Amino acid sequence: MCCLISLLGMVFPRLALVLVWLLYPTFINNAYPSIIVPILGLLFLPLTTLAYAFACTLEGGPWNGGGIIIIIIGLLFDLGCLGGGASKRSKAK
């Protein structure tokens, strides 16, 4: 089940975030102290939100070497998805 959600995360990151939140609520609740941050993450940067929640489960927390790399990769994927959509819109005009 976890591998399926991971694969869905790359194609449908918002759906994967909602599934993780519903199936493993402690995963998200342990990473974020309030509900506002995950909701904003769901709207704007879903892969970064998932990456930070995963990095919180690592030994040493999210701000050690491995956690920072995971968060940066999630952020780059999110920005790549946003940039890819914008470039396709500009070429279509």
C-alpha cells in the first residue's frame, strides 16, 4: 500500500497527500503542529509537504543532511511541475 501511494505521489501529488492524511493521520499530524500548513501545502506545494512529513520521520529530524536533501528534491519537483505547465501555456499562444 505504501509503494502504491508513493507512485501516486509522483503523478497525482494532491491525491497522494489526501490518501496519506486519511490512511496514516499520525504521519501528517506529527510533522505539522496545526492543520493550516498541510492545507496550504495541499493547495500550493503538495510534494514538498509530503517530503517534509517524510523527513520528520528520519532519525535526526528534518533538518539533518538527508532530510534537507529530501525536502529540496520535493521542492524542485513542485517547482518543475509549475514551470512545466507555464512553459506549455506560453507555447500554445
